Amino acid sequence: MDLQKPDRIPVMCQLSIGHMLVQLGCSPVEFWHDPEIFVDGLVKLRARYDFDGILVSLHGHDPAWRIKIATRQPSDDGEVVTFSTGSVMIYPPDDLPRPANLSARSSIARSSLETKDLPPILDYIPVSQGLHFHIHPEHVFDVFSGVRQMIGPDYSMHGEVTSPFDYFLDLFGHQEGLMNLIDEPDKSKSILSHFALLVSNLASDMCDHGVDAIKISSPFAGSGFISRDHYEEFVLPYESEITHAVRKKGVHVYTHTCGAIADRLDLMFDSGASGIECLDPPPLGNVELVEAMNSVGGKGFIKGNVDSVNTLLVKGRMEILDDLRERITLGKERGGFILSTACSVAPQVSSEKMMLFREAVDLWG
């Protein structure tokens, strides 16, 4: 990440919640809610795959989560949990939790929301549309202490915050949110600015808890959602606030954007980020590694860009090793490269295939 010469190409993939559940074989409910089980799972999989680091994607677990559950019942779709509040969630064995009743969400009328109505602090992570992970105010960074205690100083630990643009889309829903950029640009910018301040404060505080880098999760900022011009107007200024807050603490920060981002790689580094992820190759995205390195070489590190679906899930051992060797060779030539899947490891990718990353580095990296 410092753009110096390492002893070997580092390996560190982001594991989807579904993949971790399949590999660990633990209760989805307990892995999602229990801080000790979550930390133990992260550490076990790092050791199994011999990764050089761990991404802590969730934080702020409530250690007293069990008392909030009324009932837990097995079902064909996974464990069904009824909470004391009356809400019901389904926890599949290979995916994120979801509400039992998938009713259409009602959009917030763009004219009715004012900045004063927005949350004063970040007490949730918008994991996916409609799925929030609550951040307990007294246990915001406990999991980082737990991970660091178990892995010691020899492995990299990365934290994660969510882009203001994600909070914006989560607030309105994707369709309404994207229309707001065109119909209500000034109000949209006011809301984005509010979330940028909150996320910057969270990221700055996270820097004080032993992280070596912070990932800004910004999956909906690719060209499949918004244009380059809109990225420059509605994403870049607000993610820049976060990168500057983190860099002031002497911690690395990188942006994670999925899909087609070949037309905005330069803008992603204009934010002041130390690096970028995922660089999805075709057909998932439109980024070829050699072109990306030619375009942004020297500006920061690159983390990617092995296709988790069309390569790891579908192809066999020798084809995967060939793919890894090609990326390792390019990474060694240009420097500042972390070998990784482009995006999250798909749930059904086998552990044997994941172990090929370290094998490839031992052979060629």
C-alpha cells in the first residue's frame, strides 16, 4: 500500500457473508449478530487461506443481542427469527439476512425531507437495500480489538465504512434516489454533505483502533448507475472528505466500486484515495488490469481483479492458476498490487479454489 517493494505479492480477498457461512458451517444468526463468533470466523478463514490481511466488514455488534430475540425456528429457506419488536427476519445458510415479508418499500417524497430530519450520528450500516446493521453506540469498535488480539501485528487489518452516496440511495431507494440527482440536485448535495461529515467522523475514529487501512464501500457509483459527470458531481466531493480525514490519521484508504469503472479510474484517485478496488474484468465489469495500470500507475495501489464468478466459480484448477499467474506477472511489473478477487468471493466457491491464491504467489509471486 506504500508503493514500496514487498517480499512477495500480497494476497487478501474480500469474502462474502455467504461464502463465510458456507465455509464455517456456523449458525447464520449467530455469525451475523455475535461479535465473538464473527471475529473467530474472520480469523479462521484468514488462516485457512493464508491471506495477508482481514477485512472487518461489520462493526458495532451488540453483545446482548440474544435478549432481543423472541423465537428462532428452522425453515426451508434458513432460520426464521422473530424479534421482540415484532419484526421477522430469514437467515439463509449462504446469503445475507432478509425480511420475511418482502413488501415493496415506500419511497420518501423528495420534497418532504429536510437536512434537519437526517440522523445526527451513524448508528447503522446500509449493508444492502433495506438491510441495516445496527451500530451499538457503546461497542462501535469492539470487533477490531478482538481481531487484532487474535492475529497480532503480523497481518493487515482493514476496516470498512460506507459511501455517502450509498446512504443517500438507501434513504430514498435506488430509483427515487437517482431521480433526485437530476430533479433536486441542491437538496441531494445537502444530504450527501451531511452523510459525508458523519462517515468522515466514523472513519477518523476507526483509525484509532488499530486498522492499517479503511475501505470505502461504494458499489453503486459505477457507470451502470451514474455517468462520469454525475460521479464527479455527486460522489467524488463527498468521498474526498472521507479520504482526507483518514489520510490525516496516517492510515491508508481505498475505494471499492463494482462493475464498469474504466471511465472513472482517474477520478477515483482524485479523491485522495491510497488505492482502488474491485476492477471487475469483463463480463462482470469493463476493467482490464494492464489498461488500468497504464492509466493510474503510480497514483496508488490496486486491489483485484480476479473474476469471482466466471473464473473461480466456473473454471477448473489449471485455468484459475493461469488467470492468477497473469495478474501476478502484471502486478510484479508495475508494483502497488494486491492479488484479490475483483469483488466478494461468491458463496459457492470452494475453499480448495481459494487456496490457489497462495499457491500461485508461492510459484510466481
